Amino acid sequence: ARDVGMVLQTPARNLLPYATARQNIAFAQRLRAVSRSDRRAEAGDLLDSVGLGDHADRLAGVMSGGQQQRLALAVALAGRPAVLLADEPTSQLDRHTGDAVIALMLAARERHGTALVVVTHDHHVSDALDVEYAIHNGSLVAESWLASAAGQGQGPDEGGYSDGPAGTTTESTQDDPWAEPS
């Protein structure tokens, strides 16, 4: 758990609802050998970076969904994880705030070498990352197929692979790498 940070799609599951934003971050920092004053300063920086600096002493359980989502990311990054797993980290945020969250994740990658594994339906988010994969008919699709599918009009807007909540997929039979051999 020390090397993995996680942001769940339902951010309240990442947080201690009876604790303040600052206390949630302090709890995540507890395994790091850093002085109390450094942890407090870093907690303030993390809260500022997600736009919650003015809410450091507010209980997580009374924050809005978007505030909880941003706090969940700050908590996940507080332990300086080697890997950050993020499930729809911008789903409850407006574009501007979502961009700030993406920038924070990318900054963690640059500053601390944090590997990012992000699950999203938002192509704005996936475009900001280095490598993109998709699930097509229950199988992982390589990024090279994504590029060729998009070029053939098989992207998510054209129904080429699943982008819906129920996993509904409109298949294209043209050059489908997952088609059964005839």
C-alpha cells in the first residue's frame, strides 16, 4: 500500500468522512519518514494544488462530490506513490478543474517518477497521457490498433469500440484484429 496511490471513481471511498481535508492527507503521509512540519507544509501545498487550500479544516464528509474527488487525488499523492491508479479522476469536475487535476498527476510523474494508470471515458484525459489502450469486446486493444481504428472511422464517436456504460459495442468487420478466423 505504501507504493500505490489510488483514486476511486466514487471519491468518498478514498476519504475518512469524519476527518478534515488536512487530516486525510496526514493519514496518507503517516508511513513516510518526514518531519511533522514538512508533512504539514506538503499537505498545504497539495490542498492548494487541487484548489482546496481554503478548505483544509473542513470535514471530508460535508464536501461536494467535486471537492471530494480533488481531495482524494491529493490524498493518493500524499504518500508519493510509485504508481497512481486513478478511476475516472475527472468525472465529477468541470473542464478547468479537470485540467488542473491532470496537470497535478503529470507533475507527480515528472517530480517523483510516479507511474500513472488512469481509467477514463474522457478522451481529453487520455490525450494528456503518453500511452492509450482501450477495451474492445472484453479484450485489451493495443495502442497501435487505436490509431488505425481512429483513422478508419472506428473511434468511439463512430461506434468502433465501447464507450458506453453497459459495454455496448458496434463492431466493424473491416480489418478487425479481434474477429474470429473464417
